[in-house]
Amino acid sequence: MAKGGSDYFGLDWIVSLILCIIPFTSWICGIITRIQDGKILAAIIRIFFGFNIIWILDIIFMILNKKIFRLL
């Protein structure tokens, strides 16, 4: 994933938004991107809370800020 680029593996914003809206892909992509960023604790938190609170925050942040929610 390019630093400073779009989220979810450097994909365009619209593709990242579509992946973010789908719960399962948002959960998987979120875990993978956190591990790539070296944020293991954030990946573990996404494993346990990814389908509820963090998923909603991802959608809100992706629409408003064009970036997914960065925890830790």
C-alpha cells in the first residue's frame, strides 16, 4: 500500500469505498492493511471489533475524509 495514497492497497478512492461498504471485504482488507503498516495491535482489534464499530467508522471516514479509520 502506498503511503499517502488511497487506502486499501493503493487503489482508487471509489474502489476502496466499494470494498469498505461490503462488510466481509472491509474486515479482511482492514486487517491486511494494518499488518502491512506494522500495526499488529490495530489488526487484532479489527479481528474482534471489525464487523461493528470499526466497520461503521471506516465507512464514515472513507466518505468524509477519503481515508479509512486509522486506529493506533
